Amino acid sequence: MTKIKLIVGLGNPGSQYTTTRHNVGFWFIDMLANKFKASLRMEGKFFAEVGKFRFEDNDIWLLKPQTFMNLSGKSVLALASFYKILPSEILVVHDELDFAPGIAKLKLGGGAGGHNGLKSTQSVIDQDFWRLRIGIGHPGDKNKVVDFVLKKPLKEEEIEILNAMDRALKIIPSILSGEQNAAMKQLHTV
């Protein structure tokens, strides 16, 4: 299997969004940066906060687009093109309304399901990329989704989301080694 070279966390820039459900992709990138001792810094040419670490003699890039969710693809395309990273070597981490807090799943490809960050990324990368979907739950009414994702999760939801991220963090070495099937089996067996 293909080894992942770029991990993108989807979110919105700005302190008012930091703790919101829609920013769990950013939370995960921060956890990875901490785990692998990578520092993130703003890179204007990539429209993002960018970090890098070494794993099994490969450079692994971390990306937090600062373009706002709807334009995330601009940032992903800029870095992937510059470093000649293939779509199959990209992992996008994002919030997932269809999963309850505490659920995290890995998959290749799939539809955007109304997620504007995914829509933007898919519009510039027309082939399948890997996705790590972090469950945030659903408000129960599609008219309440925008308000829901832009709010901080309840404390018990946040604990479940962080637990799911901890489990996902444990499978990152397998993903980076190109062992996605083993990573999926481990993550999806709770």
C-alpha cells in the first residue's frame, strides 16, 4: 500500500473557531505535531500552518489550511503540487456528522456528504485520498447543522471525541508505513 506523506486537518482559522466541532481536524494535527515533535508555522505560499517530521526516512507534512473551510482545497493543492505528493499519499482528517462522538473511521475516497472542506479538497484533487473521519454527532435537524458544527461540543462529547482521537493517534504509524488495512482493522474494532 501507499505510504501517507501529507496529513491535512480541516478547520477554520481564528480563535473563535478553535474549540468548535468543525475544527477537530485542527485538533488532530496539533496532537500529531505534539507526538512527533513537529512545530507548525504559517507558510504563505501554502495558505496554511505547516509542519514536518521524519518517519521511516520519509518526510511527513502536516497541514492546517488557513483559508477557511470552504477553500481548504487551495491549500492542499498548493503543498501537494509543490512536493509532488499523490492523492493516494494524502490523509485528510475531518469532523463527521454521521458518527457519534467517540467514533473514528479510516477510509479511502467517498463523497463529501455536505462537508464544505471535503468538497473544496475534492474539487482540486480529482482522485481518491484517504480520510480519517472523527465523529461529532448530529443535531437531529439538518437546518441546525451549521450552528451545531460551529459550537463547542458538550463536555461529555468532547471527552468522547478526544478518546476517538487518541485511538486514531495509535494507528498513525501503521498508516504512515502503508499498512492502512491493519490500521482500519485496529481503529474500527472498538
